[in-house]
Amino acid sequence: MRGELEEFERVILPRLVTDDVLEWDDGPATVAEVAGTMTGWQQVARHLAAALPGPGAASPLNTEFLRRFLRIEGTSQHAVEGGRLHWRIGLLYPWGPDSGAAERALTLMHGRRILADDHWDTLMDEYPAFREWLMRVPPMEDGLPQLFTYLMPALATVHPGWAREALDVRAWRARILADHALAEEERARRVTYLDGYWFRNFVNNTLLYVLPALASDHFGEIAGYLDHRA
């Protein structure tokens, strides 16, 4: 965990805290104004490293020092599952197998409701077919933004490499241009939609959920998402 905090400070942080300007409902603001300065987050990483327990019982993590960085109230917790220690400050939708999102995915893929004892297990059984189907769905498909938001973080914990491909607009464009079954007019319509606001907005929104989902068991994968452009 100390190594992950060092990577966060040295590799990830410089890519996340930039001089970019964000558009909020109450007006524009820089990333630093919204999320905190580079120096501030470096202090967070060092504080967390110092808080890591040595031999003996661990004390509860005091998150008071994080308040100045958070636009949403967080709750600290940890759990041990399958021999893995999961640390979390919960700000976003919880990650992990989501049977409800899996059911929606199967319904979209098959065009009808699929009955199953556990839709997540069923989706994992059909994962190769689902992967192929998803990358051929028209990007303007109804239900696709919601599917990405709720399903992709959970999928990223199982197939982190593929989640990166699914969030890559360049991969979508290459698939569309290579699909000779599409009429030229339809191909142009889909490519135009990829370059529009709505598709890029929900892909970026999904990324905000995927990165915390990766942080527990696939922290090393996060660096591969830092060149994401949507």
C-alpha cells in the first residue's frame, strides 16, 4: 500500500491535478479550485502513508483532514474479503458485482428479459459475447449511458483491460469504420455522434466511477487510464 501511495503521488497525481478549466453550474473553475492543489494532495498521500498501521492493531482512519478536498461527504471503512484488505472512502456508487446492472445488460443484448438466479454470473458466463456485442452497439443506443455508469465499474474489477477499451472513443471509432456491414450514411452518423457532447460526457462520467473501483485490487491499472481522451 505504501508503494501505491507513492505511485499516486509521483505518477497519477500530476495527471489529475491540472490547470484545466471545468464548467460547473455556478460558473467555471480550475481543477485545483474544485479538487485541491497539487501540494494539498501530496500532503494527503503522505498523511495516509504515515497512518498505515505497523505491527499490532490498526486504529480507525481519521478523514477530517480530507474535508477540504471533498464536494461530497465521504465515509471511511475497510473490509477483508477473500484474504484481501479493502480500504475505501465512499463517495460514488459502490463497485462490485451488480446483478441489477447485469440484468439490464443482458436485456439490452438479447432484446428481451433474461430469467436467471444470478444475472451477474450469467453475464460472466456470456462475457465474450457481451464484449463483442457492446462494442458494436450504436453509440446513441438508449440505455447505454446508464449501462456504462452502473456496470462498467464492476466489470473493471474483473476485466480491467477491457474496461479501458470500452471507454476509449478511438476504439469505438475504429470498430465503426471497420464494420463494412454498415451503410456509409449510418457509419458517418455513428462517427459524428462519437465526437459529440453526449457520448463523450457519459464516457467521462463512467471513468469517474471506474478509477475508484480499480483502486482496491487493481491499483496498477489506473496508470493505463491516464491517457484517456474523450
